[in-house]
Amino acid sequence: MISFPVSPLFVPANKLDWIEKAVTSEADGLILDLEDSVPIKEKNKTREGLTNYLSSQKITTPFFIRTNPLTSKEGKEDLSLLEVLGENFIGLMVPKIEDPAELMGLPETLKVVILVETPSAIENLASLAAEKRVYGIALGGADLSAELGSDMSWDSLLYSRSKIVTHASINGVFSIDSPFMDINDLDQLDEESRKAKSLGFNSKFAIHPNQVETISRNFLPSEEEIEEAKKTLKAFANSDGGAIAVDGKMIDEPVVKLMKKKLILAGLDPDN
């Protein structure tokens, strides 16, 4: 079982030598980025290089591939990479998505993390989150704030964050908070990570290896949370379904989904 990463690290796909460095970092997941970090004139060359790399190399860290928008020519051509993916591939990360119809041409078994980066995406979150291919919802704070005309502060994007967490919870999918852009300010990263975890996010993007430890420390489930999840799932499995009480707390299907996500984030199989 591939666990969902709590500190997925962006790696520009036009810097293939950086992949090996990222694998040896503390990041528990990678995002091989074909979109923002690759200049337009390098898109084709980068896609070809990544195709060759994935055909000949094994990436030992679980990874996503961030495509270009699927409504674009580049995004459609990025899908050719699905033919060469290795065993630690988690799924695609799709930017600028606004309508679930954009995912219709993808294999039904493919896991997709959607990047919420426009006001229309926020407005359509209910239908986007319910699409069967959607495995996670991520906040693209830089693009969204540019569209809104806001800054990237916590308060400015709190409404959008809250909607993402709400619809991720309703549909039992994972949620990823926007990256913190100042790579040298680990104190503010720590504060924002704690707020995101408290709000209900499961993980947070890293844009530099020095951010990984701070993010992981905040988002990895504690031993107490892991034991609570195991106990809850065992009690629910031995019940007749519906709502039950465990240590004075009411447990039903939404709580069971939450407990399973905690175990997956800890790298444990919730079904065993």
C-alpha cells in the first residue's frame, strides 16, 4: 500500500538530477512538475526527458505528476506519461480544473488530485469532489489569490480552505494545503501548518526540502491518534454498522473514514 504523503515536495520535471536529491530528502512524497516550473518553450523537451527517465529509472518515493491543464494542448500531451509510470506512482495532479467533465477522458481507475486555483473551482467544489477519480483536493493559493485579487494570508484564503476541507471530508478524499512561499521562515511555516492541520487538512505542499521536517512534524498522526484510530476501526468492524459508542464518543461512517485516513497518513493499512 502506498501511503498518502503529508509533505509532498515539488520537483521541476526539467531538472531530472533533482529527483535523486529529492528522493534522499525527508519528503514522503514527490510531485514531478510539468506545469509552472517548466517554461513554455521547454514543455516538449521536458516531457520527453521525463518519459525516458521513468522508462529507465525506479523512483523509490511515492510520487505524483502535475500535468499542465487538461484543457490545454500541453496537458493532453502530458497524458502520454501514463504509459511509462512505475510502481510508486500515486496519481496525477491536475491544475486549473473547474469542471468535473475535464476528467472524463481519464482512466476510471486513475487517482487524481485536483488543484483548486480559481473562483469557479471553489464554486464547483461539490461536483468536483464527488467525481469518482478524485483522490485528493489541493489548494493552489498563489493562483487563487491572483484571481481573487487578494493576498495569500491565512485569513484571506480561509473561506476557500474551509470549503476544500468540507468537501474532502464529505467525499472521503485527502486534502492538501497550499505551499508556504517563504522558504526561510520556518516559524511562520510551523504556525500555518498547525492551523491547516487544526482546520482539517491532511497534508501541506513543500517547495523546498528544508520545509519538509516542519510540515511532517505537524501533520503526521501521533501515537495516540494512531491507537485511537485502530481501536475505533476494530470496534466498528465488530459492530452491526450504524452509529456506535467507543470510549464515550459516537462513531459512524464519516468518523470511520477519518480514522482510516489517519492510518493511511501514518503508512498503515486501515483494513488490516
